[in-house]
Amino acid sequence: MDANKLRTSYMSSVLDGLEVAETARGFVVWAPMYYADDDGVVLSVYPHAGGWLVTDDGSTMSHLAEEGAGVDSGPFLQAWAQLSRPAGDFIPNDVPAEDTEIRAWATEDELGEAIRLVAMAAVRAEGLAFMRERGSHKFFPSTVKERIKLLVEREDLRARGVKRGNGQVLLRSGRVKKVTETLIHGEETIAAIQALGGGSRPAREQSYEHCYTILNQTDLAPERRIAVVGTPQYWDPDVLTELGGFATVVRFEAPASLDPVIMGIADQYSQNGRALALKV
């Protein structure tokens, strides 16, 4: 063994964990870096303003929220601002609404380094999961995920071939975005579920904007886009009405509140797994 052999061995190991797929808009990169729960870091890369934009599509922020991080707290947001632009603050035509994403802009010559920096920032951000608000308990998306997991384990859903997906949905642009949960039948995504929590009005508005940005850009029918609203009594009724314009709204007052919608989707498939005609 010498230095060159060691370098070659290490690079071979790294490359074995790297995958790249071309999409309609750019590329999806599976980086050889992993969160503590063994979920891999998945990045989108697409042309932007004469260069390339690298983004985690908000998956890191979603991951932290599910871990119970105080994502609306001042200390968290300050720390997030310091790591969410790992290649520098300059991003041409940057969109403030995308502050939930880790992003970097680069020229073609700098693109490899930008991908590395965003992937590293996504892993480093896991430390923010320990920044919890005083008195915080289980985060709302985790409650929703647990209920869906319980439902899909039911015998009647298993008989219909309905399973949990990977929590990612394809947008019309070709980009992939993370949602709270997905349901699949075979290889087809048949529902996207997004949990909307928020202990304050700004947090609720952010949840709404995030939900709209994702669900309204999918090809799923509105009845297959499920917006699960926590503590609905605190939400502005007009916002809930707007939400119902592009998704099916579930007012989550108890875990069983979600059951009729999920069962209604499953009922579109017979127990031999074939799709039935949609019920009117």
C-alpha cells in the first residue's frame, strides 16, 4: 500500500455511492453522504441564470422538522442562515420563499465543488435537530407519518397493494420535492400528503406557502394531494379555503381524522390490486 493506492481506494469507495440521473430540467444527484437514519442526501441540479443551481429541495429542513427541531425559533433560523448557502450568499434571482432549501449557484467549472458543499451542509445541518423550543414535544409531521404507517399496515390496505412511498413527488418541471409522506401502488405515486403545522401565524403562513409550492406543481389530482392541517382552529378560514382550491384539506383534530381520506384513496383499488373506476 502506498499513498496513490490509498487515494485510489478511497475515491473508488466514494464513487460507488454516487449516482446521477438526467431529468427533463437537469439532474438528480444521489450523493455518497447520509443522515443519521441512513437516508441519503439527494440533490437537484438544473440550469439557472447562466450557471447551475444545486439544491436539496427542502429535504433537509423537512428532515429536521420531523426530528422535532424548533424550526421556527430565532436561534435555529440564525444557524440555518449560516449554513444554507454554503457556496456564498450570491445566487442570481434568488427567491426568498426558498429559504427552506440549502442552495448554491455555480458556473459549470465550479459545479462539482458546489454539489460537494451542498451535500456536506445537508449532513452538518443534522446538528440543528437538537435546537428545540422549550417545552416542545413530538413534531406534527411525525404524528402524521405515524398514523399513515399504522393505516398502511392494515390488512385491507395491504390487500389492495397500497404502500408508503419514499416521500418524494415529481413536479411538472422534472424536479423532485420532499413531502411528509407519499402512498404508492406498484411503482405509481397515488397520493402526496403534506403536514401543515405551525405554532405561530408566520409559521402557518410558511407551511401554507411550502405546501402550495409543492402540491400545486404535481400532476396528481386534487383529491390525491392531501394537506393535513394541525390545530385547524388557529388557522385563518380564508387560508383554508385557498388550500382547498388545490388540495384535499384534512383538519387534524385527532389521529383518526386522516383515516377517511386515506381509506377513500385505497378504496379505488380492488383487493387484487387493480385500479377501479373513480367513485363520484
